[in-house]
Amino acid sequence: MVHVRRRGDRLFVVPVSEGERPRALELATAYLDLARAHVGQSRGTLLDACGAVDVEPREQRLARGLLKLVLDRCEFEADAAMDPIELRRTLFTHAASVRREAGHAAFDRAAVVAALATERRVASDGIERALFADLADAHILREARLLAPEALLAEHHLAQHQAVLLRALSVRATVWSAVPANYRHLFRKLKFLRLLHRIEALPKHAGYRLHIDGPYSLFESVTKYGLQLALALPALMACDRFTIEADLRWGRERRPLRYAVRGPLAGELVDGNGRGHPTSTLPDEVAALLHDLSALPGPWRPALCDAILDLPGVGQCVPDLEFVHEQTGQTVYLEVLGFWSREAVWKRIELARKGLPQAVVFAVSKHLRVSEAALDEGLPAALYIYARVMNAHAVLSRVREVATRTENSALA
């Protein structure tokens, strides 16, 4: 469904032209109206109605893309009044028995259905509806969370760029924003999506350069990681200025190609909440840790962190949580690297060794095979290695330990 054009070794997404836009809005309106009108009816009925929309051959790809986005916003649900699998087994077994007993006489399907309906104390049409209710086309449209036609067309344009990134080996982005909160939102989004990335501050406050590993750089979980990368695209494009480049493996032949997009794009690209900040939250394991930490007594108060820690010439890190001592105001940061790479962990170790001035605890998943002894005890930083779930008491213990190291270092 992606409309792209290749020129040499470069791939370009082809947007809907101004001349095509009125017809695209007409198709979007038709599919949106049909979805609204079919709430309470089956998916198959809705698809039949959408299939009756007059679409010219040259419009097929655009129409299929718009329809997919409409269907993605529809919530379908099976009618679970009766178990369809058990119902079919019972009905078909009974029908086979009746057919054997009838011999050469005519088989009365309606009578077999009516007999089962009487046994189940429901109407015959209830049996008919429930018989194949588990099939996708029989699912009932319960809710349609739809956009305006113009917003749907903008989402279609964004979805094409997202689909291209599903074939990325690597992504490089340069972003600039007048509002620092935009950077924090973007970096937090990258961490929430568990993308393998590196951040470099550009000189003279010219923004940041990001390097993000693409799904085709991995050996497994390619599809899942690709979807996560696609979900990060609105946050990148929410910056005031951005340049995004990617190395791709395109088509069945996995042809090496390059892709680039620059902005701002004057509102052409939106996410589900409109252009700007997509809703994001903490990763589940960090949210659970923050909940457990908040219940612990003591002077260290945990909170969501908005800081970007920078050591010029070495690198940056974006902590997940900060701990502020109620009496002294001392701050210790926590960055969770549970689903990152060993390379990312060693870059954090290098940051600490080369003089990162802030006190930081790095929480690292055991599967990355890094020892807590990799960081010297004299540094104002520590590694916390955990197996499956981070323990709030253990994290708080590392925070106290790093705070003491920081104090001792200042006295020395």
C-alpha cells in the first residue's frame, strides 16, 4: 500500500498531489461514513459496503490504504453468547446422525437447526448467527474511533513513511527544537519504545543527532522492533526542524536503498492525537519500580526525570528517574538499560569513567552479561544488575551508595 518511487539508490515516498487531494478526501469521507453507519453490524457487511465504493484502477492503492486506516480505528468483537466451536461440533454431529437415519429422504436443514435452538432455548436465527461468530467477517463493529477526512489523509501520509522504516538497517536523525521539553519527550519516547539508539549534542545549541538501529540490523524480532521504530516517527517529526535518513533493504530482493525526509512539513504528518506530542508513558518495568519506590519510607523521593545529562565530547544519557534528598537536596539519577545492548552499557560506563559530574545508577538487565564491578567504587556512579524485575529496596540501596560516593569525592 506504500506509494514510493526509486531514483538510483534513493527511495522517495510519493505524497498525494494537490490535484489528487479532492478525490482522496472523497474516498476518505466515503469509508468514514460507512464505518459510522455500520456500528453494530458485522465486519463482512462493512467490507461489502466498502467494496461497493466506486474506485478506479489507478486509485486502488490509495483506496486500500485509506480503508486500512479506517479499519484500524474500528473495534470489532465476536458475539460470545455461545461457543461457536462447541456449537458447530454439536450441530454437525447431530446433522450427520439425522442424515444417516433419513436414508434417501430429503435432509431438512432448518429442522435440525430448529431442534438445537429448542434445546438451547434460543431462536433459530440466534443459532445461525452464533454458528460462525468466531470468523473475522462475522465479528461485530462495536466502536469506531474515527478522524475527520483531512486528518485521515494526513495519517495516511505518515503511515507511508512509517512503512518505509520497517525495512531500515539504520536510521540517522538530526532534530532541533526551540522548546527543550520537545527533546525530553523525544528521548523518553525512544526509551519507552526500547529502541537501540545513541544521542549526540550538536555544537552551538544546534540540536541533537540520533543514531537508531533499524529492524533489519537485528537477528530476531525484526517485525516487532520495526513497528516500535515506526511508532517513534511522529515524535521525531514533532520537532521544529528535523532530517531523517535511513539505509534500507527494499523489496523481495532486499535491495540496498537510501531514504530521507526533512521537515517541518506544515502539519502534513500527524499521529493519532494530531501533530505534536504523541501520548507516551513509562515502560511497564519502570512504572512498576516507581510505584514500589514511592511506597518506601526515607528521605529519598523518587520522581520522573526530565534531565538530559551531557559530558561534552563523550556523550549523553537520559535518566528515567531522579531521587532528591528531602533535607539536603542532593540528586541521584537512575537510567534503566534493561532492553538495550551491551554497547550502550559500556558507553555509560565510559561516561562515568571520564567524569560525568552527576551521580547516576545504571540498572542493567542480567542478560547483557555485564558485571557490577565494571564501575570502580570511587566513581559517583554504580551498576545495578537485575534478573527479571527491578527490586525497589536494591535500587534505593544503590542510590544511597552513590550519594555517599559523591559526598566523599567532593570532600577529597
